Amino acid sequence: MSSRVRELQETVCALHAELVRNNLVAWTAGNVSGRVPGEDLFVIKPSGVSYDDLTPESIVVCDLDGNLVEGDHAPSSDTAAHAYVYRAMPHVGGVVHTHSTYASAWAARGEAIPCVLTAMADEFGGEIPVGPFALIGGDDIGKGIVATLEGHRSPAVLMQNHGVFTIGASAKAAVKAAVMCEDVARTVHVSRQLGTPLPIAQADIDSLYDRYQNVYGQRSSR
């Protein structure tokens, strides 16, 4: 096992704690995966293992067809979906799945979350779209994720009647998107209880997205 795989197992194991800390998962549901740089492999949470029992050694290694390559546990039931995303979207370095309460409530309605917050424009570049209903176990969920997100700037998709899938350049970026998705899903829901949320003009969404993606935060000196 390469040092890159071992390092990624440690990172992905630690990131699962962020799902628990941010109340995005219940019991053993949900998972984080990360693509191994320079190799046709990814690491992912094992199926049905408690978050409290996760260790770097328990994070399993799969190839891009979803086959188990290294590990003593069966991989997540969502492994085929993750594998399809990695095959179809080479720029993706991390995938996250949650059943977080507010975002999943929008998914149960089959309704996209409208872009009515500057934080949404920043992170998602518009609405958070809805993907098609698909059964768990095969790569139909992965196909739905890819088909939906290819037409959006959003790193998050609400899979109808299911929950949230997010992507990112890294596993950490995908976890951040999952945290932000639940946060805005909750806020927009509350806003609708008070009345009709006010839309943001597309030009302003574009400006906010560009600033956040290209200017916000610290930049390394050159």
C-alpha cells in the first residue's frame, strides 16, 4: 500500500467526524470518499461501520470500477455511485453522501433549493439542483449525479427521495459543500415559513460566485 493511499485513508477517516460534528448523518448512514492522486483508486467508508469505530485501517480501497482492492470490510453500499462519478468526472477528488435533515426534505419534495442567499451564490453559483430518483446499489445514482451536475456550477445535488451528494477537488472540499448545503437548505426553509424569499439577480450571482471562488481567502505569494 502506497504512502499516498495511507495518507488519504487518514484524511478520509478524520473527515467522517465532520459529518457527525455537523449533524449531517445518523447511525451509520453517509460516507466520504477520496480519489488517490496519480492512481486509478479511491478510498471510502466501509458499509455499516459505526463512525465511532472508524480507523484509517478500516477505510477500504477500491478501483474505479468499485471493486475492493484493499481492506477487511465490504465497501459502502454507495461505492458504485462514487466510482461512476470518479470515472466520469476526472477533476473530482472527493465525493460525500449524507441524509442531512433539511436538504433531504427538499430532496423528498423533488425541489431544487433556489439561490436566494449570497452564501449560496458564493459556494454553489446558483440553485442546488435535484437529480432523478435511482435505487441504491448500482451506478444509476452515479449516472444521475453526473448528468445533473454537468449542467451546473453547484458541487451539490439533491437526489430525489434520497439525500445529498457533493463533489469537490478534494474530499475536504466535498465535505465543506455538504455542510454548506445543509446550512442553506435550513435557512431557505425557514425563510419560506416567513414569506416568499427574494431572488438574487443572475448577474449578481455570477459576480458573487467569481469573487468567492477567485478572490476570497488567503492566496499564496508568488
